[in-house]
Amino acid sequence: MMKNTKYNLIADSHKSEETKIKNAIIAFFTGGLIGLIGEGMIELFCLNFSMSRTDAGTLMIVVYIFIASLSTALGFFDKLVSICRCGLLIPITGFAHSMTSSSLDYKKEGPIYGIGSNMFKLAGSVIIYGVLAAWFFGLIRYLLGGSL
Amino acid sequence: MLLFNSFLFCGFICFISQIILDNSKLTPGHITSILVVIGAFLDTFNIYDEIVRRVGGGALIPITSFGHSLIHGALAKAESVGIIGIFMGMFDLTAAGITAAIIFSFINTLIFNPKD
């Protein structure tokens, strides 16, 4: 996902305005489609398995993670990402993609120093800054008082 | 209506991110981290809860929802056990997502080989 950062930076600076607009529109439609299917899944689970909305939302996220992880391992998710860019990286599919791709990349270095220590290589920053921000803002909110 | 709102909201977040990605030196890693912090910030004053209520599933999918779930779990636990709850409840709501990502990544890594 971020292996060719330097190359991408150079390539990005030579992009025309037209490509940027096209990229943004593609990202809008793929991201929107993922959101639409997600909400559809929630309504489907609610109706068919008589789940609460919260449980259905969790199941929907698990399903998306499964699909993204499997398609990354099969190899075609990377091709889709190079077309859709943020449309697939910003939804939860990007999180699953980064974990699976980094653990696949380091598979040859063994189960402990390869898979084990590199799985969160890219996704780790999301968790760390998420926890830091949530702890800090949560503390402020708790000290200010007020209920949820 | 929720379906349409989901489409618009999720698409909008991706649209903004793509514009930032194309017009700055930030990588997708920077943008996802920034969005998580924004999600946590918005939930500090229950704004993200209101968005989830109006948008539905579309608001749970972008990575902003991860920050929202972290702080929401922490505050819910803090409500019942006091200030130590901010430490205890942090991963309450995101546990399913993180666990699923670890399990599926590991199984898929064992089964498949990297393709180049």
C-alpha cells in the first residue's frame, strides 16, 4: 500500500488537474457504493436474523474485513486500489488490506519475526493514534462531565 | 433514505481524502490516522453519534468510525466504573473488527503466498 511512496509522490506532482478530478470522482463513487452495500447488509441482517442494529453493524464490518482480507491474499485487491485509491483505502477494507498485505509480504521471515511483528506495520499507526486521541478526548469529556 | 445517506456520507469522506491525497505530500497512512483522530474528536461532543443516527451503516464504514468506537466504549465504561473505565473500555466496541482482521489476515497468510 505504501511501498512505493517516493515514486507515488513524484508521480503525483506530475498529475494533471483532470486526473485529480477523475480520481476524486472515482473515489466518491466506490466509497459511496461500499457505504450503500454496508447499509444494505445491516438492513438484511436485521430483517433475516432478527439482530439488533448494533450487532448487525458489527457483523457487517466483520464481513467487509473478511472480503477485503481474502481478496488481498488472492491478489486482485491491489489492482482495484490502484484504480479506486481512497475509495477503498478509507473504508474499513483499507485497514484489513494493510494488515493482510504486510503480513503476506513478511511471511518468508517466519511466524514470529515475520508475520507476528509485521502484521500491524501499517495498521498500527491507526490504532495508536486512535487510542491516544480517544484517551485524551475521553479524559477531557469525562472531566467536563455530562452523560453519553 | 438511510441507503442514500450512506452512499453520500461514505462517498464524501473518500472524495475529501482523495483530494487531500492528490494535492499534498501526505500518504494514505497519514490520512487514515488523521481521520481516526477527527472521528474521536467529533464523538467527544456526540456529533458523530448524531451522524450515525442519521446516516446509518455508511457512517460505520469509514475509518473515522474507528475513533468514534474507541472513545464511545471508553466513555461508556467510565460511566459505570469511574475514571479507570477510560482505560478499561477503550477496545470494547472495536474488539470485533480488530480480532476479525487479525484472524482473517493470519489464516489468509498461512494459506496464500504473496503475489508480485
